[in-house]
Amino acid sequence: MTLMKKLLGAAAAVAVTAGTAFAEPALIFDLGGKFDKSFNEAAFNGATRWAGEFGKSFLEIELQSEAQREQALRRFAEAGANPVITTGFAFATPVEAVAPDYPDTKFVNIDGWMPEVPPNVQLINFQEHQGSYLVGMLAAMASKTGTVGFIGGMDIPLIRHFGCGYAQGAKAVNPDIKIVANMTGTTPAAWNDPVKGSELTKAQIAQGADVVYAAAGGTGVGVLQTAADEGILSIGVDSNQNHLHSGKVLTSMLKRVDVAVYNAMKDGENLDTGGFTTLGLAEDGVGWALDEHNESLISAEMKRDVNKARDAIIAGDLEVTAYYTNDSCPVHEF
Amino acid sequence: MEKMPHWADIVLIPLISLFLAAILSALVILAIGENPWAAFKLMVDGALMRSSGWGYTLYYATNFMFTGLAVAVAFHARMFNIGGEGQAMLGGLGVAYVCLFIPWPHWSLALIGASLGAAMFGALWALIPAYLQAKRGSHIVITTIMFNFIAAAVLNYFLVNVLRPPRSMDPATKTFPDATHLPSFRDMFSTAETIMFRGAPANVTFFIALAACVLVWFLIWRTKLGYEIRAFGHSESGAKYAGISPVRITVISMLISGALAGLMSVNTTMGESERLVLNSTEGAGFIGIAVALMGRSHPFGVFLAAILFGFLYQGGAELALWTNIPRELIVVIQALVILFTGALDNMVRMPLEKLFLALRKKGDA
């Protein structure tokens, strides 16, 4: 079997280098790497699910260098891959530059922002503040000390956007709640620094926090670990991370990158492009995770209140302010 | 008497080192169940058999030439400049300021301006460790490597707080104006019928790197200053006795070194991304050390070694694109080459010297 696989792999490689076009989708992971247990891994899971369900395969690459961004986009486009999906905001500029050269190829970028979206590009954004609002409510309800923590990865507007929704949710439950927020760093290295995540968690515990929300990619692994070790609750992000420390992770703020990737691959060449796709609570693009690992932590009352808020947000009765609206958060200073 | 002929020193040793690295890499690839021969062919096909592959190989090589020359110049004054990375980062800042805030009428003028900016910022960043070494005796290895961290933090501050356009997530500047667009190899070598170097980032900066190789050669072996640098490198006390000021040579050679490292950013920042991104240097400052070691601190050697490392980078990218070899193992392969050609020099050299001595004895007898 493995030999067969190897031979097929070699044949595929030869076919590709010979320039044969075949419409496989391609997935390009950002420099953070695909097994971060969070954002990139969610994308990988979505692609794997698509491949399993339809019995197809996809091309993928983990980047090593900045110059490879355009290179990977171009090579996959030239090899006939369609659509070419990229994860992370850093791809916005390269995709914007490459897309016009390959009008027949469709490109997808998750989390990015462009002033003008080329006709063959789809930008996928998530309403992270809505999901964060819900887990903020849960955090405030679960907190006994009246202090909740937030640990962000890299200090960028996107992560403040997470934190701002979280703070609004917590304040909605308990207007007097104290919110401790820290960012891991200001460079992409902050996405993958579990040791620093652990230190920040300890610092927040010392300030009284008994629930911490990690919106920090791979750094969050250290946050969840320390929270479990120190006997407080944590909240995971992007993927469902409840299982990492069963019974000690209050919930996870789901950002369904996997669904976005799955849908993009399923639509294939018929993908809608030329604009933004925004996935919020209504589209199940964001949400909170409830499974066998955390059901003992979520009381019926908590569940009721959160689902009520969810319905109110979807119906438009409850407005969660986005950090982007005026680059500041109404309830917390980041 | 020399232990072995000159050609063996500069040709045979690197080749044998490379060969050993290749064997070990092949074993590593074999161990994870891939075919090393197919992988090697893929690397060669992707890096050397297509013009766009060459475009990437030469793009990386341009970076390594600048940083390799930077390390080599400092080597001649017997200083170990590990700060190429930081000097290049600051050089990038210089390029960004020159390109963003001066309205250039034509790319050629912008190129001169950006080169001066990059060289000046890089040189200034090297000046502080140089001064500390010359006047205070703080070891240059320690200070330059610490200055890499300071440079990263400085760059980070400017990108996050000063130069980032509003609403952007990426800690990067906005795209430089069109007038600063450097002609890429595609612009230069494509004819109406055939497009060469499609999409590849190699650009006119490559020729600046070539010119830098020639100038460094001229400086080190054909000028009074170069003679002083070499004399100082061979023996500080001897140089002092001959009336050469150690402070002057230390500072000047580090300024040149820093300027060369800074020039690398013209290639990455102005030539490739056309905006300053956070990790535009990507370790090229450190690769420069291996390039200088392998090139025996001679500009021509640096040129060849830079091409080799460019091939490894571009070949590695091809492996990542079309095989299941994980990127960590691609780094392992690149590291093995650095280890063998840079660090384990004596492992090959000593047996070879013995062999040549034995051969010579036989010849004499």
C-alpha cells in the first residue's frame, strides 16, 4: 500500500511538473504552520473532510518564506489548481497582486482585507465579535472572582476585535466585572509561543482571573494547559478545543474556518467571487462549542441565556459593536 | 610549505563537504519513505531547468551575496559580524523611508536613493557595536547578535505604530509608489514571443550584488585600506606597529560590512515585495555567515556559495510544493549543507591534508 502510494505520489509529482492541468483545489497555509491546533488546523480539517467525503485530493503547502507567497499562488494557479485557498490576512496583498494574472483561477483568502476585491477573488471574514460576545457571557457567568482574562496573540485590530466582543459579553452579564487583557506580542511569532501564553495566564491568575479566553493560535495551547494545571477555566478559540483538557475548558469560540474551506472546495470552479463573504452567527460561521467535555460546566441557565443572546444578535435586536467601527472598544481599553 | 595544493583547498573540500551533506540528506529523505533521487530531480528541475526557477534561485542568491560579502569583509579584519540580520532589517527601514517619502521621477534614481538609504541605515546599525568593540572592548559577536534583537524590536515598532496603513492587519508598510518599481528579470529579458522569468522576483538588484562582489574584491586586494584591513586581521599588534589604527580599521570595516548587509533589503523590500514587511530578511543575515565560510571570504567564492544556497532555497520550495516532505525536513536538508560546508570544515580538511602529505612523500621517495 505504502509503496503504491509512493508510486502514485511520484507519478503525480511528475504529472504536475510536466504542466498537466487538473482541477484540484489547493490550500496554502500561512507561516504559522498547519498543525497549530487552531486556525490553520481548522482549515486543514475542512479540506480533509472535503477530500474524504468526495474521494478527491487537494494540493497544499506550508510556507517557509515571504517570497514563497506569490510563488505558491502562481505555481498552483499554473498547475491548474482551482480554487486556490489561502489562510491568514498576510495573503491579502499577494493575492491582490497575483489574481489578475490568472483570470480563470479563483482565489480565496480568509481573514484578509482589500480596498477593492478583484473579480476572481473571494474574501471570507468572520464576525468574531459575535462569537466572542457569547463566550464572554459564559465567562462572566462561570467566574466566581468577578475577574475574567483575555490573552490575545499578535496585537492587531483583528485580535482586539475578538477581545472587544468578549468584553462586551462579559459586561452584559455583570457590569462590574473586571477584565484583564494581555497580548502575547506584536510579531507573527506571537501566534506560536505557548510558553509566553503560560506566563501570561499565571500573571492573570495572580490578578484574580478565574476564566481566561485565549485568542492566540498556537500560543493558546500554553494558556489552556496552564489554566488546567492551576485549576481555573479557559476558553479555546477557532477549533473546538474542549477536548484538550476535558472538564477544564469552559467552551471554545468556534470560528468555522473548516466550514469556509469545505464550502470553497465543494463549490470548486463555481465559487462566487468578486466580493466579501461575511460569516456570522446566522450563517453558523462563528459560535460556541458544547460537547461531552464541557457539558458539566455549562448549567441550563447559562445555556438558556447565551442562546437567547444568540437569537437576539441574529434577529438584529442586539448589536455587538465591532472594534473596526471606530478602531476602539466601547467597554475596554486595549 | 603548504600542506596541500591551493585548488584542493578551494574546490575539493567544498565539493566533498557537499557530497557528504547530500548523502546524509538522502538518508533522511529515505527514512521518511520518500525517494531521494526523485526529490533531487525535483529540486534541480524546479530551481535550474526553468527560467522562472532561475529567477527565484538568483533572487535568493542576491540576498546571500550581500550578506555573505558583509560577513566576509568583517572576517578580513578578523571580526565576526553576526549582526547582518539586524543590519539588513534596519536597511529595510531605510529603503521604506526613501521609497515612501521621496517622490522619485524614475526607478533608476529611486534605486540609487534606496541603496544609499539601505547602506546608511545598515552601516549606522553596525557602527554602535563597532564603536563598543574598538573603544570599550565589548566583544563584537555578543554585541552584534544582541543588536539583532534590538533591530527586530525597532522595526516592529515602526511597522506597527508608524508605517502601517489604517485598517490593515499586516504589520507592513503600504505598497511603494509605481515609480519605484525595479525592472524584474521578466521586464528585462522577455521578448515579444517568449516570456522569460515569469513571476520570478529576481530583479536589477542582482547586478548591484555582482558589482558589490567586484568592488569588495577591489577594496580588499587592490587598495591601501584593504591592505590595512587584511594586515589588521592577520595581526593586530603587527598592524599597530605599522601605524595602522585599530579603532579606525574596526569601525571602517564594520561600517562597510553593515552597509553591505543593509543593501540586501533593496532586493527584498524594493525588488520583491515592494513594501516593507516584518520578516523581510528571513534569516539571510545568518545564511551569510555560512556563505562567507564556504566561499573562504573571497568575493568569487561568496558568489558561488550564494548561488548554491539560492538553489537550496528554491529547490526546497519546489519540494514543499509538490511532495509530502514536511517543511521541517527541508530545513534539515538546508541545515546539513550549512553544517558540512560551514562548520565541519576541518572534518574534511584534516584527512585530505594527510592524504596529500602522504602522496607527496611517496612522490619524493
